[in-house]
Amino acid sequence: MAKKKKRSGRLTERELHERRRYGFFWYDWLWRIIRPALVFLASFVIVCGLVYTGYQQIDRMFFAPVDAGDAGLVEFEVPSGSSLSSVSRRLEEAGLIHNRSVFKYMADLMGMGQKIQSGDYELSRSMSATQILDRLIAGDGKPLTMNITIIPGWTVEDVAAYLVQQDILKTEEEFLSACRTGESYSGYYFIEEMLKKADADERLYALEGYLSPNTYEIYTSSSADTIIKRLLSQTEAAYSISYDERAQALGMTMDEVFTLASMIEKEAKKADFAKVSAVFHNRLKKGMTLGSDVTVKYVSGSQKMVLSASDLDVSSPYNTYQRKGLPVGPICNPSMDAVIAALYPDEQYVAQKYLYFCSKDPDSGELYFSKTQKEHDAAVAMYRPLWEEYDRSRGLSQ
């Protein structure tokens, strides 16, 4: 029997053909599995590349810094009540963003359009649109609100200076100008009535006396007009119907009440308000001049205790040494305590007909009251050296 020929390890051509035909190579099935995944991965990489390239282009055109190399600060203000459209437009005009519409849509899409805070900012062209938006949302570091306190006895000019000192107003003039004419506030009945008076244009400030002393919470971005309206509204609310009825019973207008109250505020401490009011009421009834130093000081600006003859001789509708009756208008913004004292003078001092008072102690504000000219002259002679020393110690002597 013939021996069977031993086969080599190689496949014949026929066997190779059969295996290719029927997929018998071991890696064929693996390739069928891997190939779709590789195709997907390659496609994904290409798409991501296109998207990234597109994003880079869009970012460069709309969101990237206008000039990454320019870190110079640009002052930018967002006034109170500004709309997102207004802010976007002004950012574009300042060269801080590429496109106002894109910035607006971005802020709206992020739900941040209503969160931009008013204030003064320092931005730069090296900031991206999102960095600028974040800064405007965070605020300028200043509080949105603050408390202000108007002190009884302050004049319009004192209030204006205080508001500038508190960095609420940039200059005093806008506030003073509005208070000088008062024309923008005729919607308040007491201002309307005051402006109808024949001598209204003789006042230094039409609104003097009506800026109610109190503590108020206001927005730090408040305008002079906003603050004035707030103070006038407080006066309107504080002056009740019962006060108006009492004024009518005395034969006085509201303006006359506030004028008298302003003099009381300047002449005395609260404990003596009603007594000083009684003296003024008694003098008015007798047709005497009120002879009040504080009305002269309002015109001259003098802070001296002892006024000279030339001081007292100043020609002014506020000079109660020359003009009988009340001065042309209030000389400060009085407290409601002073207003009440003007309406309700001390009955005992009225009945006993006190007509004079003078300072006993300039530091404490204590007053000495007299019924007669002779008694008053004696008191003045006694206390005048104290007044002169007070002026010298403050460098106010002549």
C-alpha cells in the first residue's frame, strides 16, 4: 500500500480562494465590526473640527475682545432705568463690543438682560463680551441704596452741599437751580399757593422751608429732582388736615406757618420752641417788628452772635428789623416740632405777654425771656460779654 503524502502547512490556491469567498479569515469578522465605528469616529472628528472652526470664527467676530492688547480703562456709565438695548448700543459706540444686537441677544438668552445694574464702570477693550456682561451684572461696587439724613435747620444750600459730599450729586447747581424757582413742583398744592404770592420772586429759594428734615432711603443714582420730590412729599404727608385747620383758626397760611417755624428752629432748642413762638405771636399781634437776628444771618451768611449795625441795616425782605411781620419766606427747613410750636405757642407766655428773648449761654442755647424793653436791655447788657467771647473764640469777631 502506497504511503499518503504528508501535507505542508501552506494552503493551496484552491483553499485560499474558498476561504476568501466564504470569509474564513479570522480578521474578516472583526473588520466588519470595527469598520463602521471607525467611519463614525472619523466623521465625528471632521464635524467637530468644522464646528470648532465655525465657533472660533463666530467668537472672533462677536464675543472675543475688540482689542485683546488694549487694556486701557474706558469709563462707562449705566444710568438708572437704562434698557438693555440702550446699554448695548452705547457699549458698541464706546468700542467695547463688536455688535450691539449680538450682545443683547446673548444677555437675553442667558436671562441676564434685567440684571444689569446702573452705576459707573471702568471697562476695557481687552474684555470679552461675557466678561463685560458679568461686570455689569455684578455692579460697580457701590451700594444701590443708601440713607441720607436732612438735619432740621438746614438751608437749601446746606442740603445741596451734603448731597454732593455724599457723592449722590456731582454738583450743587442742579439742586439749587430747581429749588430757586420751584416751578417744576407746582403740582404740590402748598408750592402752588406759595408761587401765587406777589412777593414769591423775592425769595432766595422758592422751596426753602419745604424740604422736610428726616432720614430717607434713596437710590444712590437718584437725581436732584427725585430727591426734591421725595422731601416735598414728606412735607405734604406730615402736614395733616388738623394742622391746616389750626393755621386757619390763627389766620395763617401754611407758608406763614413754615416761615415762622423756620425762625423758631434757628432761634431756639426744642425745649424753648413754644416759648419763642409765643414771643413772635405776641409781637405780630402788637404790630411790632420781629427783630430776629437769624433772618438777617440768612441773607448775610454771618455766623456771629453779635451783629454789627451794618449787618442789621442790610436791605432785604428777610430783614425783620426793618420789615414788619414775617420775612418774605422761610429761612431754613424746620422740623415738625418747630411747625407744631408755630401752631401752638406756649399759652402761658402768650397770656403773660412776653415780647423779648436773648441768649443766656451760646454753647447750651439756653434763652432768657423778658416782658418789657427795659428788662430785655438789662439782660442783653448782662449776657453780651458772653456773646462777644463766643465770637472771638471762633474767630468771628469784627
